[in-house]
Amino acid sequence: MLLLTLHGSASVVAGKVLNTDLRHYLSLQFQKGSLDHKLQQIIRDNLYLRTIPCTTRLPRDGEVPGVDYNFISVGDFRILEESGTSTREWDL
């Protein structure tokens, strides 16, 4: 089973990715307490509020597709991974 977290997307929709400039800004390291560091945290907090993880496993009892997880095929998972849409990947 593979688990993937998408950037700021409530569902798996083509084209819903962070633009290059924002992705670069979020990858930079700023001194703790600086305005840039605080802004990064605000942006991340808001992105992750809208993030629903994707998984290749089947739904468990009580899980709601699109709410708890986006349940996708391994093929779709690889496409998202190669497109740079994912933020994290785990082999479970």
C-alpha cells in the first residue's frame, strides 16, 4: 500500500499543484521568528487544512472517500508522484 499527501487539494484533480515560486519559497529556510518564517508557517497551516491524503489501499469500514482519504490506483499514485504533486510518500 502506498500513501501520498497532496499539496492543497481536496481531491485528485489534474492541475491542482503549487506554483513553482510558492514551492521554492516554502523550501527555503529562514531564521525562526523572522517575518518570512512566520509567513511560511501561515501558508503551510492553510495548505494542510485543505489536504486529504491519498492511498492505494481499499477503504476501511466507516471511511468516507474524499473526506478521510482519496482512494486511488497504484497507477494514478505513480502519475501524481512523477508530476511533483506529492509532498510525502510512505510504503506501508
